[in-house]
Amino acid sequence: MGFFSRRKEAKAAEAPPNPKASGGRKLFGSSSPKRSPSPAKDKQPQVRTQVSESTKSSAVSTPKPIVTVSPETVPQSTAPKPDVVPIIAAPAKSRDSTPKEESSNTVSPDDAKHGTTTTTTTETAVPAKPSQGVLGSAYCKAWESLSDSDRRDLTVEDGMRQLLEQLNAADVKDHKESLLRRGIQAVAPFLGPVQLTLDFVGTFAGVEPIAGTAVGIVKGVASVGIAISSAAQDLDLTLLIGGVLELLPVMDRCDQVVRESKVMGDLHNALCDVYKDLLQFYLKATRLLKKSNFILRMAMNMLKPELPDILSSFNKHAMVLSRLVEVETFATVQDIRNEQVETLIRDTLDVNRGNEIAYHNELKQRADEACQWITSVDAFRYWQLNLDNSNLLAMFGDMGCGKTMTTAYVTDYLSTRKRVVCGYYCKSDQQTTSLGNIYRSLVWQLLKRRSALKDAYQEWYKKTESLSQVNPAQSESHLQEFLFEVLSTSEEWTFLVLDGLDECETRAQKQLLSFLKRLIDSHAHLKVFVSSRYHEDIVSALPAGYTRIDVSSSQTRDRLIASFLVDQISSIPSDIRDQVVTELSEKANGSGIWLRIAIEYLEKVRIKTPKGLQSHLEKLPSSKGLAELYWKLFNKICSGIPENEDRVRRALEMLAVAERPLSPKELSYAVLFEPDGEEAVATVAELAEVVLEVDLLELVRPFVSVIASGETTSQLRLVHQSVKEIILQAPPAEWQTLGKVRSTGQNTKRSAELNGLLLRQCVKYLLLEECGTNELPLGSGFGVEHANDLDFLQMDVVGDDEDEGAGGEEVQPEDGPGKSAKYDPEELGFGGFFVYSCVYWTVHLKRTASSPDQRPSPDDLEVLYAKGSQRLANWVEQSLRPRCTYQMDARFGEELANLDPLVVVAIFGPDESVADMLSRTTDHASVWRAVGHLVNLGKVQTLKGLVQDTAAGEILCTAEFFSHVLHNWNTEETRGKPTEKWEETFEFVMRKTHDQLLQGGNEILCRAAGRGCLPLVQSLFHVAESDAELKAAILSTTRPQRNGKARHQSVGEGAYESQAEVLQFLCAQPGIEPHLYYTDDNGRTVFHQAARRGRADIFRILAERWPEGLNQKDKNGDSPLGEVIYNNQRGNRDTTQTIRGILATGAADVTGRTDEDGTSPLGYAIKQGNAELCRVLVVEGSADLACAVEVDSETGKPVMRAAVLDHLATVEDREKMLKELCSLLPLAVSTEYLF
């Protein structure tokens, strides 16, 4: 039970009766005062048991549930007579029923004593409502099968309590020992599993009226069964009734495993049959037992002949129900497992998928006729249909020629032909061109289109996370390997469609194309379609043999596009519409974006006549003068008003460098915010009033596309990449003189200037009053584990008891169960630009690295960083939740209490900012924390400046520096990157700490090898080349023991952690032998260390330098190869491929002739039941079958040796493995003869 649930229970227990609950739901339940729960029940979770007295008294009908029979609960004859209630209440009326109810309020002695009122209702049976639950629905159907007389007998005002009182009184009169007590003893062995059902009766009654009645019959049958067993004193009858009691809990399981909304089918019918049997048993028994002045023994004799048939029918139907419940239970468990997988996919891959889907849906608004040309091109048809070669098709075209629309058409075209299609659009922003985002999107789409891969993804995620200690979904290399594994082994063809390859940065382009080439070379069933502007670098990186299509201009296609756009975005009069389409298509020269902007311009000038049209068409620049056309449109929408020009300019410039698409409200807050000057605002509330006064979206609409990303939300994107590029070239005032729009990179002075503009707006916004005084109610503390706990998530979203629905049901968040609940910072007083400012101001700070003058003032930043401030807590908390979910999208590497200006700048800022902030602090702990973050983030240039700083260097230049580096080392941040800066930094510190390294250099080397810190390992050997004393120190074997045991040296540590690059370097170093040949106290070598993860490449590196060690056993007689098989029980493929790689070294002895029984590699493979591995060991490794198979001296037939036989669980497994091994015998004896 989570914290929130406990809190709600405590609150419900302490709270006074809730007046709002009265009349909210009709409840069946006892109106007598609630007994104190027994200690046993106190330990059980209580679900929805808090029912106020006012709720009870307002119910339509409140029959007392039949009491649990025990010596303590049987009323004595001297007790006050309780109010009369039905033995079994009839099902509640449906809304459509017409018979009138006759209700009366009666006060029982007990109720009068406690001040409560009981309402009793006499009514006829009516059908149950569909929403009345699993038990209620089935019980109602069974009730309807009864005759009128049966129903009357079950609803007469004569309660079970009176019946039991009569039984007890008669029993006391005739016998010294209680018959009921003896009856309970008789059936006691069967009551254990029933107790849970009986205990839950009150709970069910409080939840659903008809369900309470349905469970009430179960309790009544149990009570009567006990009475019969006590009276009959017949062992056979007792056993029969005991069998019934044992099967009763299956009905409770129905309610637990079957969801109300689920179609029940056979299970519902089986449950109805069970209820019919229970009702018949109950009727038969109670009619005899309730007769006045009855003779108990005679009643039992009359009942005995009829009970077996009824109970036998019940047993038959209950067994059918039990089997159906088992099936449903399995399905429920599978549903839970599936939901867990879906949750993992959603939390790790689904962050930006909604935006991608919205963008693709926006691209569906196109002229398909203008895109169909590609399907008739021979190159496309050959690529699509020929599955043997031509795996990659590249479409090249000029800017604005319609590549993206054509690519979207290709995606939809392939999808309609039942292909597995994964599409992605790169849009020249950091969010979409990030290699990690591209891979995450492709993985997400593959899982959606091939559901069978979802379990494989979960298994891969958990395995990779445990081995690498990083989030695999945030690692480009891990995601790439998962994609490679899935695509290269799939038997089904997959189509990847990638648009805007030229929009990606150079590094991402090269890595993506290299990955695609690797896939194609592996003969994966893969077809790739890419679109791009022509670039030599892209063409040279494409795999050999690719197919190419060039998008050429076509007046026919231009006319189709023009016609579509005029219909979609223009109000041009119909009498000149055809003329507009004709004239524009003749001037477009294949540029779709020119057509779009030209029509937007004509819309703004409000053309009404052919003469006016001709005049404006003549003024339009050609398609090659796109910049001038943009200027004319800008000039037109601003109407010469300076204020409009400034707002539109700022809006376009911010959209050009924004890290993600902005919402209309975000853009308005950012553009209209004036932090300085006469119209400066100091609060979010003041800014909100300004935003309401200006319709900014209407001003900028011709330059943007509005993309719906939800029912009530939308995003703004620049209408085309050419708009962004012209903005990055010059401000609008200079567009008229630019001429042709040219492609430009992000790393320009103009880009830094615009990033500085948006950065200053973000920082100034976060300095507004509310951002520093209001509290964002998240309070995770960043690194605290409960931040992702569902109870914590619901704690601030679910309403208090008085806001809950009737019956105490918890209010679910709008997102529904299983999804991360969301909050709205704007509703909390933070305004419309808070989220973007928190999440991305640090990114824009990095983008100003080349222009320090564009950054905010150090004083402003220091206020934003202030240690312990509410402002700091607010923006960091929000930065971890870009989607405004209570569950964090990322973890923060530091606790709130440890955040200070230097640490924040080390994490987020450029190098110069760290230097600036360093001059303002003298806190040693802060400096060390900053070092940890710089190392983890791979910011070596900043780290180098820190150790070379005079003040900081005095703190950092100690041997402790290397411990901090290794503790925070992140291999992912350095893999594939130059290491020269790291080596320079390490060697600088080494020269300052020479004497300390003579004492601890060996320990530093060993830890560096285990952590995979290759630059530090290289630096140690590089410095030691000219320092014999240091070399002797690092290659010594005097490493301190741990827990009294010797630890392996550098080579062993690297082998244990599978650090291939480090091992390759170490094994090539002269004098490494003491570390390579090292054995610990148990005789374990570096090969035993490598067996932990069992990677073939690690064994190959070690075997090249020390082949003899591969077969050396430890003091327990275990060989490295045997341990590989024993430790790596991950399935046939992983283990088998590893063993094949080790055998390929030629140094491994797997014959097993020197191994003890069952400890040879073949023995371990047999114990695992890995037949494929057995075949590899025998065929490729010459494993001796005599280690596993011997000849039976009596039969002369082969049998498994006892040392391996016991580990195979079943006879079938043993026979299967024996046949597999015998098929490998040199004489190829027929297995049919052997068996």
C-alpha cells in the first residue's frame, strides 16, 4: 500500500460523517453500529469500507447481511429481538421498473440505542442494471429463474439470525453441547479458504447493492451448511457440504479478476448456474429448518435424499467456473504484464511522439495528385518491388520544391500496401534532428507496428540498464544496437522513410548514414527512402549502389499545388481563381513554397478584380527571388506600423531558434514581455493582461503553420525551412536586398545573437516575482526515489474525501489510470512562458558560447542560481518535467540542498560562465561537486580550465582528484570522441601530485581500468615512460585488500567489467605481465574475471597475449570456459555465439577430459538444457561425449551420466538431450535403434 492510500485511510478513519455522501449511492448494509475490527482483520487491507451513518440511513433498502456464524456471534435467547429483515434481499430495482416501493422506517432496539435508523423495503424482483458488477449481474439472472413462491420465501420478514437463534435454542434444550459448535468443528477443515469470502461481505455490500446481495447468499449458504452438518452427524454429507464450502471462494475470485466492462460470456453463464444451485440449496434447507416446532433429526432425514443432487450439481458448475476463472486470471496477469510493457515504452520512448504524429497529420493536408508522380518513376517502382537489392532510394531536390510533401505521400502510400513503415521528419531544430530522438522514434514505431517486439524491448532495456548502469533509451549507441538487432534479424521487410536529412547536423548525418550502411551490408530486410537537398557530403556517405531520384520542375504539378492552395488558404473570388492558378503556376518554376507565400501575399492585398490581380502578379518576384517575396509579405502584414514590425520580427526570430515548436500562448508571452524600459512588467499577472490585449497569432499567421497537437492545444512552426534560413541570414529589414535564400548553419554570429535574445527573455521571465515566490508543488528533491512512485503522483492530483464520488471512490486523473498525471503551471500562477523558460534557457545559454556579450548579466544569473531559493527549486523541478507530469522525464544528479551557482553553471553553462562564477565562490565542497558534474557530462575543456585556475588548482591538484574523476566517469560521453584534452588535463594534475602517485598510483590504474577510463590509463603510462619510479608503482601488485581478500590488478579489473578498449591498450604495454598473469587467493585468473559477462572479444584480447591462461583452473577446479556457460544463462543465442568466438581463438580446451564429473563445459551446457551449445562444443570444440554419456552395463545402450542427469527436470527433457548427444556419436548410430 502506498503512502497516499495510507493517508486517505487515516483521514477517512478520523473524519466525521460526510454529508455530501448522503443520497449519492444506494447501499445495502447493516445500519447497526460498526464493531471494532478483530486483530486479524486489522492486518488485511480495507477497501472502501468507510461508509457514513447518514449514507446508510438514506439508502433505499438496508437489509442486514447474514451474520458470520461463530460462537461469539450467535445471539442468545435472552437478547433483545432485532428488527426483522429479509433472509436474502431481492435485487434492486432498475430505472425502468414500474412497481412502486413500499418503504418504512423502523427503529430496532440496537439502532435506537446508537441513534441510527433502518429502512426496510419489500419489493418484487427486477432485472439488474448492466453496471451492477460481475456477481450482481449473474445473481440477478439466477434470481429471475426462480418462481414467484420461491422469491416470496426468500424475502419473507424472517431473518437468518432468528433461524440460527431457533437452532441454538432447540439444541441447548436437547443437548449439553451446542449443535452449532459441533457443526463448525465438523466443517472446520473446509472453512479456512471460505473465511476470506465471509470477511469481505460487508465490503461488497458497501460497494454495490446487488453485489452485496449476491455475496449475502454465499454467506447464508455457509451458515446453513454448518447447521446441517451439525444436525446430520453424517460423515458423507459433511464431506459433501465441506466440498461446497471449499469451492465458494471461486465466486469471490470472479469479482477480483473480471472487469465490469469486460464481455463475460461463458464465465457469466457458469456463475449464473452456480447461483441457481446455491439458491436451490438455500431454499430446500431453510424451508425445513424454519418449520415451527420442527424435529431436527426428522428434518435432516427428509433433507438427506435431496441434498446430494443439488450439491453435486453445484460442484459440477463450480468446477467449470473455477476453470474459467483460471483462464481469466491468466488473461488478467497477461494484461498487467502488457500494461507494464506499455508503461515502459511510454516513459522511455513516447516523449515527443505526439508532436510527430500531429506534424504528419498536418502533412496529410496536401495535393496528392501533385505527389503521385513518384509512383510512376521506374527507380521508385524498382526500389519498392525488388527485394533483392536497391535497398536505399535517395530523392534530391532544391529548397521548397515539395520534398517533404512527397515524402509524406510515400509514407502513406507504402502504409496502405500493408508494409511495415517507419517515417521520420527532420525539421532543423534540436528536438527533431537529435540522433537520440531519431532512434527513439524509429524504435517506438517498430514496437507499435510489430507488437511481438514489445517484450523483447522490455528484456533488452532491463538487461542493458543492469549492465551499463545508464538509461538505454537515452543512449544513442544502445538504441542503435537495439535497432540493428531487430532489423538485421527480422524476416519481415521494413521500410524506413526519412525526410530532411540535410537538416541534421554533420555529425548526426554521418552516424545515421553509417548505421544505415551497416544495416544494408548485413543483408537486413530493409528498404530506406531519404529525401534531402543535394550536398556532396551526403552523397559521398550514401552506401554504394543506392538509387537516386531528382525532383525536377513541372508546370502540371505546380498547377495542381496552386489549385489546392487557393482552395485551402485563399478567399480569392471564384471569377479570377483560374487566372490566379494559371499565372502563379507559370511563374513558380517548381517551387511549392513560393506558391504558398505568393498566395498568402495575394490574400493579404485583397484582390477583387482581374485588373488588380494582373498588377500585383507583375510585382511579384520570381521564384528565385524568394527573399524579396518574404519581404513583401512581411511589409504587407505589418502595414508600416513600427510596433507590428517589431512584434512580427521578434516572433519570427524566436521561432527560428526555439528548441521546440512554441504554442501560441508561449509565443505571445515571449514576444510581448518587456522586462526593461518604460513599459516593463514585474509580475506574471501584469504580463498576462498585456497578452490578452494583442492577437499576435493573427499578425504572424502567414509565416507559420498551426499544428494541432491535442484537442485544445496547438503548436506553431515556421511555414518552411527557407523562412528560418532567411531569418538566420538577416533581419526582415534587409530581406529585400538578399536575393536568393541560401543554406546557412546554426553556428553563426546571427544564430548566437538570436539565441541570446530568447535566452534573455527566458531569464528575465524567471526573475518575475511569482517565479520566486510561488511554490511548484512537486517537492521531489530531484534524486529522491519516490519521485516516480504512483502514490506520490496521485497525492496532489486526487481530491480529498469530500470531493470524491459516492462510495468513497478515488477520482482518477484525466489522463486515466496508468498514465502520468499532469499539472498546469499557468493555473498555479507561473504564466504561459514558464515551462519553456525553465526547460530551455540553459540550452540557449550554451548556444551563446561564441558570443559572451549575448548572455544575461552575471547578477541576473546569480539571482537565478541562488542557493536554497524557491526560484532555483521551481525552475529545476520544472526542467525535469518538460511535459508537466508529476513523473520526472529525467533524473537530476544532485540534491536541491547541494545546488549553488557554481554547480548549476558547471552543469548547464559554457566554459566562460564557470570561470566567471568561480571567482565568486570559495566553497571547496562546491568546487568538488562541480568537478563531478563536469566529468560526468564530458566537459573536459571546462575541467581543464578549472584545474589550471590558480585558486581552484590548489583545491583540485591532489590524488583525490582522480578518485572524483573515476567516481563520475561516464563512458558514453567520451566514446568515439578525441581524448587529447582529457590526457592533457590528467597529465597536468599528475605532475602536481607525483609523490602521491608513488603511493596510490597502482590503485588509481586498477580503478581506471575497471571504470573504462582509457584517457587516464593512457596518461599514467605516458607519464611513466620517462619516470621509472612511477612505472614501478603503477605496475606493482601491492593493491590494498578488501575485506581481507586480495583484489585483481588492472587487467583483471578491465576483464571483469568487459572494458575492451582498456584491455587492448593494457595488453600492448611492456611490463604488463605482473597484472596479466595475476591470480587471486582462490587461484582465479584474468580469464575467470572475464567469465562474469562472457564476451568473446575480451577472451580474444587476453588469449592473444596469454593463450595458456585460457584453460587454467582455479582452486575449486573451475575453468574459465565452464564459468562462461554457467554464468551466462541468457538463452541459446547469446551463450552459443560467445563460445564460438572463444573457440575461434584456438586456445580453448573444451574436451573435458581433465574435468570432474559434471563440471566440464559440455556438462554445464547439458545442465542448462542447451542442445545447440552441446552441438557446438562437440562439433567445433571436440568435447568428449564420455563426459556426459556412458553405456549401461546391463542393456548395452547409452545413458546419461548421473552427474548431469539430475539437473534435467523431466524424463522428456532427459530423453531429448540423450537423443541429441547420441546423434553426435562418431559412428552415427541411429537413435531409433538406441531407443
